[in-house]
Amino acid sequence: MLHIKCPYCGLRPQTEFSYGGDATVKRPELNKEVSDQDWDNFVYLRKSPRGKHLELWQHISGCRQWIKVERDTLTHEISTTYKANENI
Amino acid sequence: MQKYSVFSLIKNAFKGHQNWEVAWKDPTPKTEYDVIIIGGGGHGLATAYYLAKEHNISNVAIVEKGWIGGGNVGRNTTIIRSNYMHDENGLFSEFGMDLWRNMSLDLNFNVMFSPRGIINLAHSDAQMNAYSRRGNSMRLNGIDAVLLNREEVKKIIPMADFSENVRFPIFGGLMQPSAGTARHDAVAWGYARQADSMGVDIIQNCEVTGFDVANGKIKGIQTSKGNIKAKKIGLCVAGSTNILAEMLNMTLPIETHLLQACVSEPIKPLLDNVVTFGAGHFYCSQSDKGEMVMGGDLDGYNSYAQRGNLPTLQHVLTEGIAMFPFLSKLKMLRTWGGIMDMSMDGSPIIDKTHIEGLYLNCGWCYGGFKATPASGWTFAHTIAQDKPHKLNEGYNLNRFSTGHLIDEKGLGTKTWIS
């Protein structure tokens, strides 16, 4: 069982959260010329690193906030969690 | 190569089984090969075998970080099927079914292919409609499919929960009678033995640490056993694809995820078929040793850990008990986890890349084992002819940017939602 420290609620079990994927991908900006390659990068292409991974989770059975979690994909160790709007 | 038969068995029995030839050698790598296949799993071994058999290219090395058959081919739930709706998947998998049916003879190795049939249970009228559509699509592609009603399902699997007051009552199911299981290790060993006998070098405990690329062409690889040159290199590394892609400065439409499976203690013969639960993600079959072999959802977050967490296992087995209540009485014998190369549309990639001479075979999601022969066959063709075969044309890498996805489940790009 993973234990994730929600920045709003504190340490909670994994079963209260749902996963939202890689938090580093950026949606192309609105009202600008966006190439197919830009969309491809945003929608489909992922680094999926072995090691540190910054990812989105939603505390769906808690405060329902989206948060960012830095987790190691090899050891499952969670080093830090952030509010979704926090700049890192 | 020594042929395996009842006669060779008797002959060797008289000598106390001391004189069997080794099944494959343990060579030191040469400095150059015509083709290098990275990854000594089922797909890599099959690719090397078909390169030698179908294309007369036997100056081939398989480079494996661990030992052959030590990855997903050794830890899957052994299910073989071609019950797909989309043409690309259906025709590709059905081509594979023909290879499965002849595999034991072809490889002179008993892979114990057991076409026992797979039943996908339906739990609503809407699901019955969806299955009848899928079954029709399968039959149009020459794949056997039978739509079963509740009574027909009950005759085949009376041990399932057919009581009236269940949350997900069984309305019927879609059956592919020719689907089944095979002994997974034997598939790896059978391909390895034949490939070795045709001159392929199987190099184990040899980790790839880098690639030599110059002027957009692949020149060779750097490994823990030195540099090896080759003009053509194929990647067959499943869950490690993203790691090698990073060495090549490539970003792929793939995430690496964790999938668990488990077996119960062995019990007497009970379940003749492979059965899947339709209101969630759970599947079950019984091994020849009597264990119930079970699996289901991904753990749901990117992982290279090769070990799972209990919440997912509990979730999956809750579905199992909803389908087969007797499972609750069994003890768990073993659980394990492996890492899956989850592609963004749920379908694989067998294609050339932007680097000349570098070929990619990945994105098998949960379905890699059954695809072993067809994947090896088409990947060997793609490497030898430097262009995809008709069967794997749809599995190209640029379908994501062009929008020609093969999204069997219609789930889109969330690889962890299964």
C-alpha cells in the first residue's frame, strides 16, 4: 500500500486517491498556432522514466483536490507532494 | 541438433539421462552480426528464429540483460486468443493462432498448446449487444466466435454465480472456442533451442548500455560484454522500452506500468476454459497442475518495480469471487508482478524508426504472450525486408500523430485505465 501525504489532509492510504499521470506534460497554449507534433507530444508521448517521476493524483475520496506527487517508479518511494498550483 | 522424440527419450533413459545435448550454447559475442535483437524474451527469441527460418539470416545475436525467458514470457497467465474486433488486431492474432497450432511440431518442443476456449462473460443487455457486434466482426475475419446465452454459459461453467440476487448477473457470454493456453516457458525454450541450432548466438547476462548512431544510421551497441557492431538492430524489450528509448533520445507513446497475477493452491480439475469477468477486469483459468491462474487490472501508476501492492490484488480478487464464489475458500499460493509497455491506444508497435536500421517492437500492454509467434514472424519480416509486412502495417509508430489509432477498448490515452 502506498501512503500519500495530501498537502491538504495529511498522510492517507493510496486507496483514497486516483491517478492522473505525468505532471510534467504541458498542454499547448490556446489561441496560438499549434503543430501536429505539439499535440502529439502533449497527448501521446511520455518519458516514463525509471526513477523520479512527477505525477498527478486526485484525492478523490478525501478533499477531491488534485495534487502533484514526486515518486520513484523503481522503489515506489514518495519523496515530496505539492499542491497542484504550486510551482516547483 | 538432437531431435526430441519418444525414441530419444528411451535411448537416453538407458544412459541415465547423462548424455542430452545442451539446448542452447553460451557463446561469447562476436564483434559484428548482421542483426542484433535486444531482449531474450518470447518476442526476441521468436524474431531470431523466424529471421533464420524464413529469411535465411542466421548471423544474429540475441542480447539479454538477465536470462532468456526470465521476463514477462516467464510470468504471464499463458492465455492465447484472437477475439478482437478491429481488423488489424484480429487478422494479426488469427495469423498467430495458426502458428500456435503448429508450434509444438515446428519447434520439436511440446509447448502444451491447449485450445480450451475463452468465455467473456456479459452482465447486461448492452454488453450482450457489444459482444454480438464483436463476435460478428471476428467471424467476418474468419475467427470463430459463439454468442452464448445464460443457460448455455451455465452448462459450461456451472460453478459461476448464477444466483438471482447478485450485483452483476450473468446474461451470457462471447466464446472463442479455439482460444486457449500454452506452457509459457516452453515457448521461450523451444524458440531458443531452434534459433541456436540455426546459428543464432544467445548472449545472456549482457546489458545494453548505449547505442552507436552516426549520420542517422545505427552502427552497433555498447554492452557490458563490449561493443558489438550491426547494421540492423531490433528492440524487443517490453517494459524496458522507455529506458532504451531514452538512450536513443526517443520519446515514445508508451508508459511502463505494473501488472500483477496470482495462482491459488492446486485443486482437482474444475475449470475447463479461460473465463473473464465482464463487469470489471478479472480472468481465470486452471493450470495443468490444478492451480487457479488469475489476473486483472494494472496497479495503476507508472512503475518499474516488478512487484505489486495489495489493494489492487484485493480489488481484482473481489471481482473473482463475485464471478466464482468458490475462490474465496482457496489459499493463495503465489502472487507476482511484472512491468508492461502500455501503449496509448492499447495496441502494439512493430515498425521501423527514424534511425535507419533500428526497428521497434513494443507496446504489447497485457497481450504480449499470445502475440509471441506472430510478433516474431512479422518483426523478422520487417527487419529482413526493411518494411512492414501487411499484417503489421497498422502497428506503425506514426499512427498516433496521424490519428489512425487502433483503440480496441475505446479508452483513449489513459494507459492506466483498464
